[in-house]
Amino acid sequence: MERGAGDRTASALFAGFRALGLFSNDIPHVVRFSALKRRFFVTTCVGKSFHTYDVQKLSLVAVSNSLPQDICCMAADGRLVFAAYGNVFSAFARNKEVVHTFKGHKAEIHLLQPFGDHVISVDTDSVLIIWHIYSEEEYLQLSFDKSVFKISAILHPSTYLNKILLGSEQGSLQLWNVKSNKLLYTFAGWKTGVTALQQAPAVDVVAVGLMSGQVIIHNIKFDETLMKFRQDWGPITSISFRTDGHPVMAAGSPCGHIGLWDLEDKKLINQMRNAHSTAIAGLTFLHREPLLVTNGADNALRIWIFDGPTGEGRLLRFRMGHSAPLTKIRYYGQNGQQILSASQDGTLQSFSTIHEKFNKSLGHGLINKKRVKRKGLQNAMTVRLPPITEFAAEEARESDWDGIIACHQGKLSCSTWNYQRSTIGAYFLKPKELKKDDITATAVDITSCGNFAVIGLSSGTIDVYNMQSGIHRGSFGKDQAHKGSIRGVAVDGLNQLTISAGSEGLLKFWNFKNKILIHSVSLDSSPNMILLHRDSGILGLALDDFSISVLDIETRKIVREFSGHQGQINDMAFSPDGRWLISASMDCSIRTWDLPSGWSNISLYSVVSLRPLPTDYVPSVVMLPGTCQTQDIELSEETTEPSDEMIAYDSPEQLNEQLVTLSLLPESRWKNLLNLDVIKKKNKPKEPPKVPKSAPFFIPTVPGLVPRYATPEQNNDPQQSKVVNLGILAQKSDFCLKLEEGLVNNKYEAALSLLKELGPSGIETELRSLSPDCGGSIEVMKSFLKMIEMMLDRKRDFELAQAYLALFLKLHLKMLPSEPVLLEEVTKLSSQLEETWIHLQSLFNQSMCVLNYIKSALL
């Protein structure tokens, strides 16, 4: 069965949990100081939301609610965080919920500046608007000609009341008084665009970053340049000053380097090369602390400490994810708490599904670790391995030797990795006799015991290596295992069978120990990848024609074939019990295929439709989960309405007229009807109840299964007669009246409903009162037997019919032979009952035979 999205915003079976490994993007971070908690917090953007970290331990303290679009710029004051998206920006309280939204710009906002009780926003059309935060009203709007003065930076100079400094792409700067709406002064600039403005520790002094790579330390009070610095790494992206007693300025660059300048000696004192693998988005020195916070588009947030004698910074804490698209992910271990991921950035990382503090990076693959240590980190870039394309991991012997094997893009040798030590392993596994440059490793697997690695090559060769020693332990086949490139290899859980798939369209089964070919299967199309579920022995094959085949490795036959994807299948995964196969394709869809059916996620606790979807079904677009486990997004009524696939199935009272249907009554209503005399004898009190000295107050109730309060009787006649009216005692019950009506209209549903509501004692009383000696009649007894006949004809409430009839025969068996009318009805009922039981017994015998065969047969 093929499963897709149930509606426009959610899957029918899966719910988004959280996103892992997101820490930063190209938006500069924001540092805030909490006066209440007396500590610093840093806020980074991760798309449509932002994270807030405690700088002390770099622990995640809050995740904001998602915005409709990606955040394009951020700012913050002591109370609120401002985030702009498109031509709108919002204010967040408590780092989470939106409390104010400001709308008025026509172009995208790219600059925000808090300004007391106001906030300043600038869009790409150089329209500047000052807003009152709490009323969300415009205070002032300024428009600039983009061709003359396109605003690129904004700063509120320290101690300059009601004044802002604006920098432009044309190079000039303007100082404005926003209260009086006057231009106070225009700075000519340095004939190149302004990229950054930063207040220096000294009053009236501002650092100006330029497109040319220059940093100008300028006195804006006298319009004098105090000093100039220049770095050759491109435009200045951000500037910050140390305020802990050291006159040092840091400047970021587009290539990830940071320059440190001594303001007293007016010279460059240090370079932090490759602080980030992408441009430095933002850098901030913490106030009066030797700590530098940096972030970049490489999905990294780092804190550097300056405690060395030469003033260089060393990495103190960091949160880092992948900076390039992922190539492969797999769970590590059986508990589902760690996910190994390989990326095009060349790193292998582990992300925890429990908490970010358990994340760790296994680093980049290095060709020669000793050479790097000997020649320094600057040469590390030249000896890094290409990105990992495939890997396999096993934790069985992780404490003894390497437990991860990986093949790299365009490389013949496969690297081993150690998860416990979080580093690349000791061996590079490759056949010694092959020296061709065009042969690469294409598929890997590691045995469940962790002792052997199986590597498939593009030449069609499959080799086995020992993970402890790195020694080659043989190859499959005489010269090569396949004529084409190896697309996948897998080893079963007992190290008895090895399965390999080649690009020529063959699937082969090998004896793992002696490397002999056992069986070969020809496929309809060339395989793209294979995936083995070791516990169940089910093999999934993704083919180049975008279809999926499922094969049983015991019978070596294809048992399922699925089609529906419209693009290349990138990856597959089995559910833990092997009943579901989930596939991801380049058509941007994730499809869930049910192999036998019976296992589910949401269906464990809610109603889920499992009807198969048509072959041409087009799944709808769903929202990816955010980094927070619970997203506070209010869905509209249109999106929350269930689709036709998710409508709850209402089961009818009887599925088919030929099926025997039981009632929904509990067993206590009918199972012990024949043993009531024994139960009453056991429950008989040993002594009469004693009246308490002060009896509590009880509201009188009417006897029955449903408790009802008795209405007080009005006694208007003080001299009421004490003579009992025998007519009242002889009154017939509702059940007898309904049976009499049934003789006329041949309808017994009302009588049966009354009987269903009674308890065992009430049922016995009603059936006992059917005889003429107890106020009933022969006609009423005949009507009761006809009611049982109706129940057997319709095959409904089958167990009730058996129980009621058994009690009836126990109570009235002696008088039935003496009444011809009742004897005739009982005879008809006996033949009907025998026919029903013979039919049921044949079905029971057939089911028992099938079950015994399944348990004893060798499949």
C-alpha cells in the first residue's frame, strides 16, 4: 500500500517532531544581557525562527515561534527581540511569542535598530520608518534617493540623544536628529561603500567598515579620522571592540577570517584564519569579558576566549551542524537516540534526539593525521578527504576497535571511524593490487558482530576486510563479483549470507565464509541501492525505473513490487519490525509502503485510514518540523478539517446478514444466568443487618441497573385505607406487554431491548413470570420463543439468544411437553439452532486447521 499526505498540512501517519542540527545562518547574531539573571544570551536565526542560547554553557534556552517567512534581519534590546521577514517585522517577548507586529514597508526590510521606546526599520528602497513599540504606530518616516544615498548601515552613537548615524553604499554618512527630523551633518566618506558601523569604547568615536576592506576609526564630533586599518580578505562584514581593558578591535571578512588589531600600537596583532568556513556573519565581544561570539552561514555558533600571552583566541565552546547538504543519515545503535550523518562539507557528525549537549562531531576525514599534526592546521585543507557518500556503522565492538566504515567521493580507499573517540580511525581499506585512478568504492556494509567490513567497487569487485587489523580477508567471485559497478552490498545477521547488487541488473547471493555464489536473480531494471532488514530477512531494492522491489532472502523471491515515485529514489528505511518500508525520492516525496499491514504509529492511539492510494496519487506539500518539539502554530479551520481519508469508520451493527454477530453487552449480563441460584446461595448473609443507632440520611432510589431517585408520593388523604389492592399486584410487566404486541405485529425489537437493559436477577424474574402460574400465559411463552427464533434468523445477539433460551428451558422445561403449542415452537427452534451450530463448527474447524498448519509447516 502506498501512503501519502492526508491533507494539505499534515501526513496521515506521521507528525513532525523537531529539526536537528540547526544553529545559525547568514543573519548576524544578537547578544543581550539579562539584568534579572545577570548573564549574557545570544540569539541566532535558523530560518523562520530563532534560537536563544545561554552564553555561559551555550545551552539552548528558548526557541521562538515560527514566522510566515524566513527572517531577513534581527535586532534586540533589553526586553524584546525584533525579527523582520519580507516587508514586515515583529517583536518577540520571552524569546518566544510575538507581541507586536509592524506593517508599513513596501520593500524588504534589511536593517533594524532599537531606539528606546521606539524601533527603527530600513528597507531596500532606503525608506526609514521610526515606530512606537507599544502602540505599533509610525512616529516618523524618511525617504532617501537610492541612487544618491542608499542606506547600508545604521548606528545610534553613544550619548547622542535622539540621533542616528546612517551609512550608504555610495560611501557618504549622515547624522540625523530624528526628534526634530533634521539632517545635522553629512560625512563625505572614503569613496567606497559602507558595510558596517560600530561604536568604539570612546565617546564620539565610531568604527566604519568599508567595501574595500578598510576599517576607519573616525571621530564624528570633529569629523576627523583617527586611524585606518586594512585587510586583504574582502569587504568588512562586522566589527567589535574589546572592553575588558585591552584596546583590541576585531573585524570579520567574507572568507571566514578574523583580523585582530591593536588600537594603541595601530597594527595587526593576530589573525584567526578559518574561524568559519563561510563569511563571518556577526562577531561580538562580550562587555568586560575576554570572550568573542561569532556566527556564520556554515551553521556554526562559536565562542572564543582570549587568555593567551600573544592575544590569540582559542575556541572555548561551540554549536555546529553541517554547512552543506547531507549525503546519508543512519541511526547509530538500537535505542534511536543518536543519528550519524555525513555531508558534502566532508564531516561526519552525530546528532542526539534527546538533547543537543550529546551532539558531537567526528570531524573531517584526513589522509594523514600525523602529517597534519607535524606541519600544522594550515595544511589540513589540502589533506582532507572528499565527502562521504556511503557509510555503515555497528556498535557491537565500538569499545575495542573502529565500528564505522565509509567510502568517499571519487576515492578507492574506505576510511574507518571510531565513535567513542569521535575521530577518524586507524585504517584506510583498499585492495593493494588495484592502482587504477578510475576505480572507486561505491558500497559498504559492516557485519552485525562488528568484525568484518564488506566493500564494493565500481569495477565489480567485492572485498572483505577485518575491522580490527585492517587485513584483507578475501573477495567474492573469481575475478569480480559483478560485471558492472556494485550498487549495494548487505550481510545477514548471522554472517552466513552476503547479498550484492550490480549495475548490470543482477542480484547475487554469496556464502559469506567461503565466498561461493549460491544464487542469482535477474532484475527488471538496474538497481540503484539495496537495504536489508536483518531481523526479518527482507531486502528492499530501489531500481533505476523509480520502482521498489521487496525480496525474501530465505526463498530468494520477490514478494512485493511498488511503483509511484516520479524521480530517483535517494534512500530507504524499514520500520523496526520490518512491516513498513519508507522511501525518499527526488520528486520531493516520502512514501510509506505497508508490506503485510498491522504496524502503525498514529494508529496506536487514534483512527487512521489505511486504504491503499491509487498509482497516480500526488501527495500534497507538508511543512517541515521546526527545532522545537512542539510548534505553537494555530491551524486554520480549513487545514484542520479531516480529509475523506481520515473520516472515522462507523461499523454497522451487523457486517453481513450471513455472519453471526455478538452483542456488545458485558459477560456479567448473560454468562451466569444458569447459576443464579448458586450465586444467591453464596451471597446469602449469615445474619440479618443491624440497624445503626443513628442511621444516615439516604435519598430513596428506584431499583434497577440505572440509579434513579424515587419521587415522593403525595399523601393528601390522612385516613388512607390499609387494604391492599390485588389488581396492582396482578399488573403485567412492560416486557410481557411487548411480547403480547409481538404476537400481533411480529416485531420483537422492543421486547429484546427491554431485556438487554435488565440484570441477571431481573431477567430471571421476567422469564419466571411468563408461566401461567406466575401471572403469564401460554401465548406469552410462545411469543418469547418466537423472539428467540427471530434472533437466530437474523444471526444477531447470538450469545444472548443462547443464554436466554437456556434459562427459559431450565425454568419451564416440565410444562413444555404438556402444551402442544409450545412443543411445536420448541421443535422448530431446535432444528434451527442445530443448523446454526453445524455451520459455526465447520468454520471453527477450518480455522483451526489453518492455524495448526501455519504453526507446524516449514515456510
